[in-house]
Amino acid sequence: MSQAAASIAETPASNRFALAALILGGAAIGGSPIFVRLSEVGPMATAFWRVALALIPIFIFSLAKGKDAGPKPEKLSDYALLILPGVVLAMDLAAWHLSITMTSVANATLLANLAPVFVTVIGFLFFGAVVTRVFVLGLMLALAGVVILKGGPAALGNGDLRGDGVAVIAAVFYAGYILAIGKLRSRFDTVRIMLWSTASAAVCIFPLGFFYEGHMLPPTAYGWAIVFGLAFVSHAGGQVAIAYALAYLPAAFSSLTLLLQPVVAAILAWVLLSEPIGPTQAIGGIVVLAGILVARRG
């Protein structure tokens, strides 16, 4: 078999593995609102520990890979590109955590999940991405499912317009993060990208937490366990899986699959926080999954 033929034969398996990684990554990040709610420090300080502590497993894995970590950055522009996703992620986390304190949790989560719309529009306008009608149908269906999951259109009236605006800004930043990671994966290894972007995100978020909230250290072992869980599971696990998948899957579809996050968050809130899932939430979750399946066909 020729090299080209072998490459083609391997592509479907690679895509299936990448899709599995993407779904697991979305599920891992879906638990982040639970960790944030249970955290003993403020939202900005929680965001800092989320990325700072995640450096521990990412750095260890980077050392383990050694020379297998792929090409190294050589020029100043390479370093700038590796740092950029972290800066954008820091702005996303800061805006989203702030929106939770300004508007309803339902609004903050729903509007922050508009990221797939921005990824699709930006990819189409600036990167020449092909967007089919079937994909757009799946995107709209998935977003409708999130609206149902969060209590329907009536629930949006419970928020604050300023907080809602901050949540939309968070969605724009997250779209930029997904697109930046997607572009970098064609040049650098997943672990190298995550090491640089996570470190730069920690540097950017620390002054926000320190000056905005002042209190940075969790007071109890339970508080430390929460931020370690957020860092190791949601960031180190979730973001690494997503960054890996972006080397094989389109950014627009990858961002759409992340709409699994509110579904996972609702399930975890039911299991861990005894917040029941009613018929409306169940229907919303099913509609989200149906939208993702339709978009996958497009």
C-alpha cells in the first residue's frame, strides 16, 4: 500500500478517536460550573487556580514526552502565537466568571455557549471555512436545546443586561481561543500548546484575582480539593483533549460539540448538588444531542 493510500485509510480511525477525545473534553469542562460554585474563593481567584494548578500535570507530561513533543518555537512570532491562546482564554474565564456574579447563572451559561456561532461566522468570513446548510441546521437545533435546558426563553428575563453582555463577550473570547488552538495544532504538539497557553493564562489572570478580590488562598483542605479538581479534571483533562481533537476536526464542529457542557453540568448538579432534572431539562438535553448529530452529518 502506498503512503498516500495508508494515510487515507487511517483518517477515519483518527477522526473517530478525535471525536471521542472532543466529547470527553467537553464533558470534563462541563463539570467546571460545579467546581466554581463549590469553590471557597472568588470567581477570579478560582479561575487563576484553575490554570495555575493545571500546569503541574501538563508540565509532568511534557517532561515525559521529551523529544517527542514535536517542533519547538524558534522565532519571536512562534512564542507570540503560543502565548496568544492563553491571553484570550484568560479574558474568557474572567468575563464568564464575572458574568455569573452579574446575571443569572442560566443567562451566563446560555450566552457563553454562543461561542459556536462566533466560531462558525469568523471561520466562514476570515478563514474560508465551508459551512453547509445541514451544519447550520444542527447548530440552531443544538442552541435551541440549550435554551430549553436553561428554562426556555422566559428564563432569559431573569438576568441583568450588563451581565448578559459580559457573558456574550466571554463567548467571543472563547471562540477566539478555539480558532487560535485550531490553527496552532497544524504546527505544534498538543502538550506544548497547552503548556504555553496555560502558563500565559495564569500570568494574565493572577492580577485580576489579586486586585479585584484580594483573597486568593482557599482556607480549608476541602477548598484546595475543589480547585485541584477544577484544574486537573476540567482544564488539564478537558482542554488537552479538545486541543488534541482540533488537529483532526473542524473548529466549527468542535465548538458545537462543546454544547455538551451545559448538559453535563445539569447531570452533575443533579448527582452532586441534588438539583433535580425536570422534563424540560431532559428534553433540552436530548435536543442538544440531536443537533450535534445533525451537524456531524453536515
